[in-house]
Amino acid sequence: MATQADEVQNRFGIQKLYIKDVSFESPGSPEVFRQQWKPDVNLEMNAANAKIDEHIFEVVLTLTITAKQEEETAFLVEVQQAGIFEIQSNSEEEMKRAVGSFCPNILFPYAREAVDNLVIRGGFPPLMLAPVNFDALFLQAQQNAEQDKTGGAAAPVSKTEH
């Protein structure tokens, strides 16, 4: 049976969501607009966190999207979507899961919308990124970290770039 102290320790709250940094480049314009649009799109994603107070964390989800037409870069977008979260937990594992999976999952729709908006304003067709399974990415990162600690060989993982 949970005590009142346990209930106070297990807590999650969003204090602020914001764009920390944003960049859009279209080095191939205006020539890129004269070609048939069949880009090769690559998405790189990174999540980082920092403790800013006892139970307060900043989590930053960075999306970097590069679209190329043949070998030329059509556009490059980088969005750092951030949030300040209050996270209290009895378990270190729950804390790690919150900042490594749950918070990026909250931030992703905002980052995806910012990317789409920038791409459209840059004169390109909409780019609505597919949803991301942050739970699976978090578990994969944990497994890789465990295998690195034990020196075991990692199972091959196929990763597709969109």
C-alpha cells in the first residue's frame, strides 16, 4: 500500500515547452525548384537531458533533416524542441525512462510541426515525419549499453533512414 510520501515522490509535470534552436537552409535554390521533386530524405534524431534543479529536467529533442535531389542538398532543417519537466520517482529506472522515452515522445509532435512549417515556408512540399517509437529506441539504447558493459557482441540491428 502506497504511503502519502510515496505518492508525493512519484510525480510528472510539464512546466514549459519551447523551441530552443531552429535552422533552415536551402543552398540549392532556386535551381532545385525547376527539377522534378524526388528527394532522398535523411532524418537524424537525438535526445539529451540536463538536470536543472532537484526534480526539474530540461529535455531537448533535436531533429536534423537533410533532403537531397540527386547529389545536391535541396534543404537542411534542424529543430531543437525542448521542454522543462518536473519528474519525481522512487525508481532510478522510472526516472531514466521518463527523460529518455516519455519526454521525447511529448516533444516529438511539436518538433514535427516546426519542421513541416519550415519546409513549407521554404517553398517545398509538406514533410510530415512518421511517428517514432521512443520506447523501442530507449530499450535498444539500454540493451546496447548493457552489451558494451559486458563486452558481448551486439545483435545486428537494421536501421532505415527516412
